Amino acid sequence: MRELLLETFIRLVTTPSPPGCEGAVADWVEQYLADLGLAVTRDAAHRHCEAECGNLFAFLPATAPGYPVMLLN
């Protein structure tokens, strides 16, 4: 687990991603989450500012009934 966390961290911080140019990181994160089985979508926020990509949203179905939806940012 520790090695996976370190590899993920290194991948994220070594990918060039200056403000507004986070497309490469977003592509990688999107694929990583999809490979884990999450449903991933993007919005169109980038069309309203100078950015390469919008926000990513990943959805993981609840496993316990009655619990509220949680959003992590």
C-alpha cells in the first residue's frame, strides 16, 4: 500500500500541470479511477475560463443503505 501511494504521488507531482494546464493530470486521474471501477465524468467548467479541462467527478455506489451522498473536493 505504501509503495502504491508513493508511486501515485510521484506520478502526480512529476506531471507538468501549471494553472489552467492540468489536462494531463486530469487524463491520468480519470483513467486511474476508471480502472478502479468508478464511473468518471467531466463537466464543462473549462469553457468559462482559460483552462484545458473541466472538473472530474467520480461516482462509487453506496454499499450501505440510508447513508448520505458524500462529496470530496
